[in-house]
Amino acid sequence: MFLSRISTWKTEFQAFFRRELLPVLANLRLAIILLLAIALFSISGTVIEQGQTLEFYQTNYPEHPALFGFLTWKVLLFLGLDHVYRTWWFLALLVLFGSSLTACTFTRQLPTLKSARRWSYYEKPQQFQNLALSAEVEQATLEGLQRLLQKRQYKIFPSGNQLYARKGLIGRIGPIVVHASMLVILLGSVLGSLTGFIAQEMVPSGETFQVKRIIDAGPFSASQIPQDWSVRVNRFWIDYTPEGRIDQFYSDLSVLDQEGTEVDRQTIHVNQPLRHRGVTFYQADWGVAGVQFHLNNSPVLQIPMGLLDTGGQGRLWGTWLPTKPDLSEGVSLITKDLQGTLLVYDNSGKLVATVRTGMSVEVNGVNLSIDQIVGSTGLQIKSDPGIPLVYLGFGLLMISVMMSYISHSQIWALQMGDRLYLGGKTNRAKVTFEREVVEILDDLEAGSNGAAESPSESLIVADASGKST
């Protein structure tokens, strides 16, 4: 009894789905609305910075005054606009749009292809009057027509005194592949949102690190975050132009296994990342990590440097260096880049010296020698397992769009005594198809051994009512 009820409910649900839900999902207007909504929220994810800190959004999207009168940091975080592509509602839009494409494919595109693959022969001359393009030729044969159609790459299906030919069936397959490619793109997007992650690391030259500073991640991204391997920054450096502007910055990176053995090594720069086991390391930023120096005859010492608040007037790094063991005296060191120049200020804020790497200066009774300024590389780290599917989908989309422009042309013929009735139709490029039919008729005339009437004069173009001219 219970199994019988389940079977009944299943049957009723299937009937309801086919009768009510499927037509709604396959509706073209719904697909267009969903596509526009996806595009709109994708644009918002491009305009609004993604994956930033709470302080960032509070500063850039204050409550007074609110952007556009309503967009504050609270609204932004509540709606998930700080991580649009991983919100449940954006993923729901992708799934719903994919369902609409699938429904349209099975209810419209596949039946259209199935119909295009079927054909029936014309058995009466009157049937040709219903075609958009038809003609009657004297002293012509089906065999001669077959040879002409074969030269034009038609696939021919003869049967007695009847003939059907077609070409360009791939044009009917094109829209189906368009839908399939969009589904592949959507699948890749959903997969990337659920399993991918984005991280940022600022690593001093010479240090080894594991990916820890995750700024955005999908709910199933744990398996993608590196756990059994790490990365060492062998060296970071910047190339400058003769005018002193940054030309390019580089990071020499080594991938290390759990035993510390190097398994991969590459020098990266902007637009040239390192890829290892599905994780990509991009060169995104740089900074000053510290300065190495001597005080009198001391061994090499290193002290960290921090980014100073300049109120938007450029980037400066600074540190305070004690010159006495009791920390009663010291100097401030300021630099703006890795070119090796340091400004030295005393406790009163007065500039007392300018020193470069490899040089020394006397401050507060001690000899300060600068060995080097240590740079740090800013890496953006991403993993998106859906990218191969997205690339595959876009590749298929480009191919399928070109396929969709291929005309599906069909020709019917009937031999009645010494008369050959011929007609055809196409779904696009109708002028080109008409010219092709006229050329076929001209070739038939040339081989008809003295036909009384020119085929082009026998050409009949039927209108929608079936009347011909």
C-alpha cells in the first residue's frame, strides 16, 4: 500500500512537471530575465571590491552619506555583495538558468533536430507548389540531378522516381551545442565557487610559507588549500627604469614538499604566474620587509620595517633603530623603495643623514653601515577547479556559434515521364540558396539535349498561400 502511494505520487509529480513546470522553465522570457540578472550581479561583483576586510567596507561605504542613497557597508555585507560569486542566491540563479537551458534543449532544440533528420518524398507535382522555391524542367533526369547535387556536397536519398537531398544539418546541431557549451560554463562557474579559494600573502625575501591568509573560499575548498607542500621565496627584486620608476618586479619561488625538497622552481612576474597542483601564484604587490645593517663591529643585524600612513601621498616604509643598549637613543630610518636609499632622522624628527646600501654613517656616536634593504613579495594565490570547464565551454561556444550560421538546405525532386519537378527550402541565406537552385537548373538545361524552355523561366516561387508566380 505504501509503495503504491509512492508510485502514485511519483506519477502525479512527473505529470505536473511535464504539464506545468517544464513549459515555464523552457520559456524564452524567463531565460532572458535570468541571463540579465546574472549579468547585472556579475557587473556588481566587478565594480564592488570583493573579499576585503570589514574596515575597508566601513571606510569606503559609510552609512552617512550612503552611496546612491542606500548602499552602505551593512547593506553590502547583508546581501553578500562582498563575495557575490559565492552567495547562495547567485549560485541559485546559475542553477535556475542552467535548468532553463536544459528544458529548452529537450523541449525545443532536440525535437527540431529530430524533425530535420526526418524526411518524406513528394509523390505529386502539386506538392512542390507549397515550397518557397520550385521549378519544372523538361528533358531532365534524376541521375543528372544527383550528379549536380553531389558536386555541391548534398547528401542524397533517392527512391525510385523520387529524390530527397539535404546539406548543412550541422546548422541544426549548432543551437544545441550553444546550449551545451553554456551549461558547461555554468557548471565550471558553480564548481569554482564551491571549491575554489583566494588568498594573499606578503612574504619577505628568503622566507618559506604555507598558504594561510584565505580571504575568500568556497564551502568545499579545504581539499584545494595546500597542506603537504610549501613555497620558499628565494629572492625578490625590482627592475627600475632610468627615471627611477618601477619597470617590473620579480619573485624567484621554489615549491617544497614535506621533507623540504625542491620539486618546482620558477621566477614569476606580472602576467607570468607559478602554477602547481591546481594552485596559481600571481605576482601582485611588493613591499619593504626590513633592513640589514651593522652597528660598529657587530654581526649583521636585521630589523623589520612597516608601511607608514602618509595620507595617500605615496608609500613609505620606516623603522626605529636603537643606537644604545638601554634604548635611550635611536634614529628613524625611512625609505620609499628597494633602490637602496635610506633617510636617517634623529629623535627630534630632523634629517641627519642620507645613506645607501654598502655605505656607512655616524649617528649618535656609533657607526651605522647598511648592508641591504630586504624586500617582500605580495602574492595573490588562487585555486579554481572550474576554470578548465569554463575554457572548454567558451571554446565550444565559439565553435557552436559558427555552426549555427551554416544553412540547412533541402531539395526534393520527382520524375514524371520526361518532366522533372524540383523544389527546395532553406532556413537562412535564402538569396544564396535561390542562386544555387538556379545554377542547378541551368546545368540541367545544358545537359537536357535541346530543352524547349529555359529552366530559369520555369522557376516558380510560391507564396504563403500556395499560389505561385
